[in-house]
Amino acid sequence: MAARKNKLRLSGQDLLSIAGDLGVSARVFSDNEVRQLLRAAVERAGSQVAFAKRHGIDRAHLNQVLKGKSQVRRSLLKCLGLRKSYTIDQAAKPGRRTEARSLAPALEHVEA
């Protein structure tokens, strides 16, 4: 018998209630906004080739990211002084409250 996959879906409210004081205030960028920042940095460097050489990254990948055909990798984020982070998706469908409550003790254990 195949094992059932457990889909853990929590609402933004559930996550906020569980997280309490975890996290920090930050400026949040979407993938498209990161691409805009990257385009500006490339223009400032003069060209894709110059930017890639300066930061020791693959120019072909840089080009694919700028076209929206490839994901932004950690190496490109590092060039911009950014890092990946996780945010609460307020538009997500609310999950079951019992799942949120079941996570609370685990978080309390981690904090200790």
C-alpha cells in the first residue's frame, strides 16, 4: 500500500500565530523585481560579459535569468547582496487549524 502524502497547508494567520516573534522586518522582492535589479546592475557594469567576469559567474546563465527562462541562483543573489528568504503568502487558501496547533509544540522545542 502506498504511503499517503501529508499536505501541510497553513493560512497566513495560522503561521503568524505559531511564529510569534520569529522573523525580522525586511524588504521583499519578487522574482521579477530581482530580475529588474539584476538588469540595472548589468547596465551599470556595461554589459553581461563585464558583469559575469567581475563576479565570476556564467554569462549564459545570466542571460537566461534576464530573459526569464531560468531561475535566479544563489550566486547571482550574492552578487546583488541578496539572499533567499521565506514569507507568508497572505493569498494562500487557509489550512486546517489542527495542523497549525500541531506545529506549535515543535517550534517551542526549537526555541529552547
